[in-house]
Amino acid sequence: MKLENKSIKQLRDTADKIFNKYVVLRDGQCMYGKIYGGCSGVLQCSHVVAKGTCSSLRYDEKNAKCLCLKHHIWGWHLRDVEQAKKYVDWFVEYYPERWEYVQEKKAEYKRDRTFRITKDYYIDIIKKYKAKIKELDVK
Ligand SMILES: [Zn+2]
């Protein structure tokens, strides 16, 4: 189906899928496990600032990292703030610039409520990350 004919929900699903694929290919391994080991489960895309908190960061690659299922769901997303803290500490220690960047973007998003998602927005995201996947495959 042509992108233009998809519903906004279908476009979002496609954009999520492509973005997830790109982040997994880009990092190629669980970035937390790379340092600490103990990985389990499939590799997936994990957001630093949650998608629900800040939609403008949903498809920002600086806001995404590859984690294995275990370190994503039973690590980064632990409900227990104390237990989850070591994952945040890891990210801040290894990627301080990206951490600062996403915090700034989040503050900006909260200040400026004009960010809107349209079908064209999703189509641009899909095209952008499809091209980036192609670039990675070439290398
Ligand atoms: Zn892992």
C-alpha cells in the first residue's frame, strides 16, 4: 500500500517499526549489556524519554538506544524507581551529551505546545529512516 493511502494509525505503526529496526541495526547490540553483560531476549529500541511523555522525541535517534528485552522491560522500565535508577545512571554516565539534549528537548516540548503530528510528518519519518537503514546496510 502506498504510504499516502495509509491511515494515520497505520503510518504510526510503520514509522515505529522502521525506527525500531534502524536503532537495532545502528547499535547492533544491547548497549547496557555491552558494559554489564547479562542480556536475554530479542534486541529492541528503547526510548530515553518515554514516547508518551514527549512525542517530539519519539523518532529522535538521540533519544533511542538498543537494549535487549530483559534490560529494556525488566531494567529501564522497572516500576521501582530505586532499582531503575542504575539504568538511568548508566545512560547519563556513558552518554552525557545525549542526556542533556533530550532533557532540553523535553523542556522545549512542554513550553511550546505547537508540536503537531500529521500524516506527512509520519511519511517523512518513514522515508528518513528507510534511507538511513539503506546506508547502514551498505557499510
Ligand atoms: Zn541487555
